[in-house]
Amino acid sequence: METVTVSSKPDSLTMEVCGPQVPSGVVRVSGAKNAATRLMAAALLTNEPVGLLNFPTELVDVHHKARFIEAMAGKVTLNKISSSAFLDCSNFTAMELEDYDFPIRTTYLLAAGQLHRQGLAYVPYPGGCKLGDRKYDLHLMVWKSFGCYVEEKAEYIKVTGRLRGANIHFPISTVGGTENALLCAAVATGKSQIHNAYITPEIENLIDLLTLMGAKISVQGISLIEVEGVNHLRGATIPIIPDRIEALTWLVFAAISGGDILVENVPFSMMEIPLLHLRKAGLDFFSNSTSIWISKRSRSSMGIQPFEVACGTHPGIISDMQPFFTLLALHAKGRSLVIDYRYPDRTAYLEQLAKFYPGCLTWEPGKITIEGPSNPAEASVISTDLRGSMALVLAGILAEGKSQIQKVQMALRGYDQMSQKLSDLGIEVAIT
């Protein structure tokens, strides 16, 4: 069995690529980053082993969360060959650490396991991508609602108290808030209700694991979750759902490159609307129950057609998909609009992407206007966020000449085995 060593904080990485290169081959979608890191947090609620299959073992965010768990005496075993993770948190103990530099957004999910065990939690401040105003006040509200006292220290957030059932009313739909409340409610004393919950496929994956572990959870309609807390949760094993954002990434790459890619392990049930928009843009791709094949023959004789999409909540086009519809629009024949009022300030990557496509992008909060089609030119750019970084990687591969993408570790936060998958498609890149 080949295990993966849990790495420490990565230095800044730079990718160099000479293009244009045309991809050809097969790529398999890994387990979803936005599910894997959440289910790792659920493992902190039990002393029994938890197994996670179809697990993205090489994600940077996974290694950061594993590093935190191991710093508090938990054990994380990652197996690259079998794409699995096994967590043993029987000795997991909340303690003050010397280093709280964990640059991931979902640090707040690490509180429930600590509170359940000791009534005390040390939570690193949330990091991750800067996508405008992303506060953590809703997480403070969650902990306080469950009867805890919250102190914002210089290096960490200290949460103390025993979890008691609560009625949570979120003022907006929030993925992270829903996840945090779910984990706390599963082991709280008494019953809880979570109103205006945002139930995504990744949260459904979390609910499935918690249920297997013995949690008593029921979902009413599309936004109410009721939980009866239990004192003991058992171990369980469950597969991580495929990553719908990664699937879209490879599909768009195939479409704009004129390449030939068979994308395996596509989560069709989670991507109905995004796939509909791809077809409406003129992509006539082939599919079976688990895979999609896009080749240059998938593009109509009229090429990729301009479009207008609005980013919102699932099951629609979520904000994490925004950079890839923008990239698709840059290769469409005409003017396209990408609207995102959920994260209107998700625009930092556009300044960098515009270096590959000069004169083709204009934007204001919540609205991106794209003039296509355009062939990218070589550029040196700096990554600003995870999905935007991957869009820059794809643009660099297609650009004529030598391009450089700095801080490419941001893409590695969300794309499992990215370098290997690009190599499997015949793409040569160098990351140093």
C-alpha cells in the first residue's frame, strides 16, 4: 500500500508552460474537495475509525486539515493508489498549538469535534480564497446559539461550552454555516432545527456520513434540517461524491482547446443545469451514465455560441463555476455576459486573465462582459484564488508562447493530482 505523507505548508509555486498544447486522452474526476474536507471534520466526532473512499489524497487543503488533526493527536492515513483516507481520532485532544497558520476556509468545522470531547475548541482563523466580503460572523452565531462562549484571540478563536440543541435561523443561504450547524447539532444535547439551510450535494454527502455514524437527521423540504443530538457516534465508511467543479473544468478545457477528452466519473445528477448551458452554447457532446466525451467534432460548424449565465445557488451554476464559463465565453463568437450577484466581487482573477486575452474582458461588481472569440497570448500572471488559478492554467496551456502562472498552489488546493492528469492528456508543464 502506498501512503501519502501529510505535507507541511507549501511554498509559493510557479508553473511554466509553452503553448499552445492540445489535450488528448482520458481524465477521471476525483472526489469533491468541498465534500472531502467536510467529511474529515465529521470524523472528529467519533473515537472509531472513519473511512473515506474516492478521496482526493493530494489536495493541498486536505493536507492542511490533516496537519491540524495530527497536531491534536489524531491519525490520518492517505492512500494514493486506492484514493482513500482513514482517520483514527480516538486520541484526538483539543490543545493550544504553537502554529495556527492553516490557510483554508473551513477551519470553523474543526470546532464541533473539540467541543464534543472537551467542551473547549481552538479554531484557526478562516483563510482560503479572497472572494470579496467573506466574514465568519455566522459561525460565531452558530456556536453562541448552541450555548458556547466565543473569544477572538490574536492567533485563534477560542470556543468553550457544552453543545446544547438550538434553533438556527440563517439570514442568508450559507454552505459553511449549514455544515458547522450540522456537525454541532449531531452531538448536541437535545433537538435542533436549522432554518434556511443551504443543502448542496456536498452537504448531502455529509448528512449521509453522519447518518451512517448514527446521527438522527431529517431534511424537510429544501431548506429545513431537523437534528436530534446523540452522545455517541460510531465509525463508518463512505465514498466522496465526484467533484462537479472539476468535471466542468475538463469539459470546458476540451471545448475551447479543440482537444479530445473523455471525462470519467461525471456527477450528472448534480450538473444538469451547467451541462444544459454547455449544450446551448453549441457543444454536442457524447455521454453515457458516467462519462462525457468532447472532441473537436462536438463543436458545431458555427463554433461556440455566445451566451448569458447567472451564477447562484445549486442546482444552478454556482459561483465556483464562474471562471470556467468566462473562459468558455472568451472562445465564443460574440458578446457574452456572466452575472454573479452572490459573490459580486469575485473579479480579482479577471485582471490576470485579461493579460492572456487583452481587450476582451470588462467587469463591474456582479457583471462580466466578454467579447469573443480570442486566442490567448503568452503572459506572466499571478493566481488570486483557487478556481481563477485553474482558469489561468488552462489559458496558459492554450496561449502561443511561454507563460508563467505564479502561486499555482492555489489551483492545487482544489485539483487532485493536477500535474499527473495534465500529463495523461499530453500536456507538458513545469511546477517549481
